[in-house]
Amino acid sequence: MVFMRSVSIIGGGLTPFGEHWDKNFKELIAEAGVNAIKDSGVERKDIEAVYGGCMASGRFVGQEHIGALIADQLGLNPIPSTRLEAACASGGVALRTGILAVASGAYDIVAVGGIEKMTEVSTEDAGFALGGAGDQETELFMGASFPALYAMMARAHMEKYGTTEEQLAEVAVKNHKNAVNNPNAQFRREITVDDVMNSGYITSPLKLLDCSPITDGAAAIILASTEKAKEISDTAVEILASTQASDTLALAQRRTLYETDAAKIAGDQAYKKAGITPKDISFAEVHDCFTIAEIMAIESLGFCKKGEGGKFTADGNTQMSGEIPINPSGGLKGKGHPVGATGVAQAIEAYLQLNGKAEKRQVKNPEYGLTHNVGGSGATAVVHIYKKL
Amino acid sequence: MVFMRSVSIIGGGLTPFGEHWDKNFKELIAEAGVNAIKDSGVERKDIEAVYGGCMASGRFVGQEHIGALIADQLGLNPIPSTRLEAACASGGVALRTGILAVASGAYDIVAVGGIEKMTEVSTEDAGFALGGAGDQETELFMGASFPALYAMMARAHMEKYGTTEEQLAEVAVKNHKNAVNNPNAQFRREITVDDVMNSGYITSPLKLLDCSPITDGAAAIILASTEKAKEISDTAVEILASTQASDTLALAQRRTLYETDAAKIAGDQAYKKAGITPKDISFAEVHDCFTIAEIMAIESLGFCKKGEGGKFTADGNTQMSGEIPINPSGGLKGKGHPVGATGVAQAIEAYLQLNGKAEKRQVKNPEYGLTHNVGGSGATAVVHIYKKL
């Protein structure tokens, strides 16, 4: 499992994340794509292929064939352009596929994008579309929506390890605090533990402010072979590891409800490939679709011991000033979660942080960054590790 | 654009194509996957990653996260498993992505699948889902369904080159004739030009029997690095070229209505990469979603001159006994067109033909095979060229 050659990020661009009533699906793609191309310094003619992550455009906007649509919107025809889907990890698998394509020798420079426009349908229809990330036949069709699936994981974690609702709330409080400093974030306002505790149950023990929002947004990055990146970029960030693992689609089939095996496997493989340990990571963007998801993520990725994620968070270790800043961008909770875009946006945050360009949310002298993107209730996990070239 | 290493097919498996009222989405995947693994002679533990093509499962069966679902159904966890989408070329891009992944050095052996279960929804809903292959905003939402888009291309081709409705009918007649000899085909019965001419207009000049059907089905193949394939397989078929090109999503934006530029570009690149010319190809599986599509395909791929596809077909050149047998499997018209599976099924036909295992539809002593898979009205085209190792 050694790539034929190394791959680096040489630019990134985003739309603001939020409710875009004045822009359609295509316009979001164009905006993020143009921003990424400008940032990278390459010209459109230099881009040889496109990989775009999108989860459920068929349900959200009635449109498939997203690869061709992206190339078209950006005037990149006739290069190959392909859509990747792995539910909420669609952006992560698009990134990973772009990396493999460059590593294969087929291309020197490719664009990777992620998009979701989720606000064109009713909340009920959005819930149905998102249910497609799980096993519809045995989950959503039987009443287990995504908040319910994560609520079961939270309940199991609380029973097994004594994790409290207040500890879960601390995740949301921290991520909102970080989002204040992210101009592209959906929620740029601080909240308190009391706010979370009083925000009303969606599915006990998860309350409204334990849940990431419905969001519109797009993100894009430009990848180059590291050899090429050295020639053309001063800001290149090398991708030291790109790993992906799968677990059962249905939560009920898993080994446990309080651990996420796919994330553990992808994380362990990534550390091994990069030749480092969790202690070496300077910051991480993890998939906090619900607060419990961040707790389980930091345990699976080895930033704290199994079962101690709640306490580790409440003790402040994951704050910007803590031992390992988690989600400096604001995470899915504070920044927003346009599902297909999330994995790509995480990589952009790593790119900015490692270049010292994250402004008011800058982590101090970061060396290694990590991103962790999850599909569904954990059936897909994608981990990347980055270092400034 | 030279791959770091060569990749070969070492096995393939299909479900029958047709209306599967007794099998669900998951069961079709399991059946094709198990058939492919058995055929390849590898064990499940040897497979390192999965790439699955599927166009619109969200619309057809309410399910996304198809990569994880495939790995789960086949007991392949925890290996990475990812869905690819490019409308009706989803299978083709899944194949191409699997090839890049092996060429990248990340994996020695991967599985590639394709699936679509189209009969769970009404014909109207299926039409809406398929409209997502075009530019919904300016096409289907304005009344231009897929038969209408291809009807416009047919009309333009007829006006420009004098192509006749009878010549279009000859495509359907030939493909039904070939399908009789394919045990997995949806329509194993011969039809006549008169049958086509009298089958009623769907959108003039296209009649019912000019159109490929709504189909359920799945297909899977196993890929290995050619180095590995030489060690473990006697039936390996090397992939000499894997190319993909994009055109505008909306038909109205194209350079012309009577030529398919993406197919021409992907075809030319493939011939160059394989170091051969159209004359060297022994047979081709092309994307005949409508009869006019096959006419335009054989022109774009250089099997006949521009504008002469209708006459070339009517003269018998694309028959099994002709100069260049086109769609020995029966094509999309005769074999059926479960959109996400089609590109993978085409590759299986090439694999069988080049191994002399195509039974009653065997092409005589084939040397090079070609497959051509199209998304939408031509916004994505994927071409592969194969040779027995």
C-alpha cells in the first residue's frame, strides 16, 4: 500500500457555509472552484481531471451527473470529471480518489471539489435524503433517523463510560467558539453549556445544539504531484497519508455502539503510513456531525484514551489553547455541514493552518494536521495526514 | 498521462438483466459480486478496495452510501469502498477509478461493481431520476426528457446526413438478434425493421423499439495489477487504455447535435494510448441507449466515416458476421440498461469475448476489444481498450 508517488495540496477555495437562498447549486460550485484555482496560482488549462464529492444531489436538487456539471461550470471541458459518493464522507473520498489519480501517474494536477445544497427541500425530505447514509431498509424506514442513530451511540457511551450530557455540550460550546473566528462559518456566535442543555431534545440524550445543521456550501482544492508542487507552489502541503475503512452500513450490525471501528482502522493505518503517532498531531478537523461523534472520534484517533473523550473535552484539552486543538474551523457544528463539501473543507482548513493562514483561529506552529471524515453512522471513515512541504 | 503500471481484468460476474421483482438492491449486488469473485479465483481476503458505479439509487431505492453497502453485502469490511457516479457512465467511471487505484500502487487487487434497480418506482419517477443525467434546470424541468434529447440528435443527424428511420431501426434489430444468444439479456427475441417502424413514436423520430429499457441488474469485475494477474490468472485481459472526456451537461450548449465530441476525444486518446487504430478493433460494446446513439458512437470511434453510420449499419457491417461486430452482447437495447451496471457489464463482455468464452455470440478470434460508455446525452464518455494478456 505504498503510493507510486507523493501528492500535495497547492490551493483551496470555499463558499461561505450557510443558507444560500440567492445562489443555486451550480453557482456554489463555480464560486468554490474559481476561488481554489485562483488560490493555487495554476490556470484552468493546467488542470487535468476533476473529482467531486456529493452525497444526495438527486434528492436535494433533482440533479445527478455532478462530475460533468462541475467541469461544465468551471469551463474545464473536455477533461475527465467524476463524482464520488460516500454519504457525509463524499468529500473525503473525492480527495482520496484525486490523490490516487495523481499517484497513478495519470495526472500531475487535478481539482477536487465537494458540494451540497440542502435547503431546497423541506426538513422532512432532507431527513429522508440523509437517511440514505444509513441502511434505509432497517433504519430510517423503521423510524431510526440519523439523530436517533447517534443518540443510541451517545446513550451506549454514557452507560459504558459515564459520559455526561454536559460533556457532550462542551463539544458544541468549543466548536461554536472556534467558528466565531471563521468568516465562512454558518454559526459565528458563542453558546454556553446551559444553552445546549436547554435547547430541547431532538432524540434523547441529543438536543438541538448537539446536532450539526442543514447547510449549503461548496469547497474545492487543487492537488499536484509533490514533484510538480515543489516547482510551482510556495504553499504546498504534502499529504502524508490517505486512508479509508468501511464498517457495516447498519448500526445494529456493529461490534459495539460506543466505538467506531472504521475510524480506528483508518487512523491507525494513517499514522503508520505517515510514520508518526497521535502525539505528533498539532491539530485535527474531525467529523462532529453530532457532539457524541467528536467524542468517539478523538478516542478512535488516539488523542485520548478509550472512554475518556468526554472528560478530555470538558477539561479543555481540545480547545484552541489545549493539548490538541480539535476543529479549529468550528467543525461541522459551528462551520456547518453541507455533507458532500465537508471532507474537502476539512482539508482546506489543514492547508490554511499549516501555512499559518488561519488568521484569528490559527493554531500555534503546527507541524502535522489530521482530518477525519465519516459517512453515515460510521460505515465509511476517511483519514488524511498533512505536513507543510 | 502514462500509468505507473499496467492493470488487467481477472474475472467478472453478472446478474441476469431484467425486471427483478424477487430480488432487492442488496441481493443483486451480492449475486454479481459473488459471481465475479468466484470467476476470478481470488478469495475475498485478497480484495483490497471496492469501486462501485451507481447513478441514482437515492431516487430509485432511497439509498445512498453505496460503497459501504457493497462492502457490507459482500463481507469485505473493513476495506475502502467507494461509489462513483457519472449518470449512465457510472459503471465506466467506476472501472476507470479502479484502474487508477491499482495503477497508483495503493492496491494489487480491487473489485469494481455497477448496480441499478430501476423498477421500484413508477415510470414517471424513473424518467425524473434519469433526467438528472442531463441539465435538469434547462432540460427536463422545461419538458425535454431523455428520449426527447436523443430525438433532437437523431433529427439533426437525419437532416445533416440523410440518415433514415429505417437505418436507426437496423440498430435495434441487430442488437435484439445478438441478445438472443446472451443468457443474461433482458430481451431474448428477434424483432424486424417493421416491428420497430410500427412500435409507436415516443418522441419523433424515435419509436418505442429505438429506446433501451428500464432494467434491474448488477455487474462486477476483479482487477489486478498486470504483474499480479500474470501470477494468478490464465484468463487475464489487459486494459491497454482507459480514457474519459467531458462535454457540456446541456445538449443545447454543444458544438453540434449530430456529433459526440466527448466520445471522439476519449476514443482518439484511447487509440493513441493503446498504439492502435479503429481498424485493429475486433469488436466493440458501445452505448446504444437509443438507436441514434449507436450510430453516432461508431462514427465518433472511427469505425465508419462521419455521417455514414446509418448506411454502415444497414449494410450489415456491424453484424456479428460484419467487418466490426458492434454490441455482441445485445447492447443496451437488447441486453437491458441498468444504468450504473452498464459500463461494467460492457467490460465483462470484452473479457468473455477475448477469452473465447462468449458461447453462441462469440466473435471469431478477437484481438482487441473496445467499450464505450456514455453519461447523459454525451456529457461524459468513457472508452476502454482490452487485449488478452
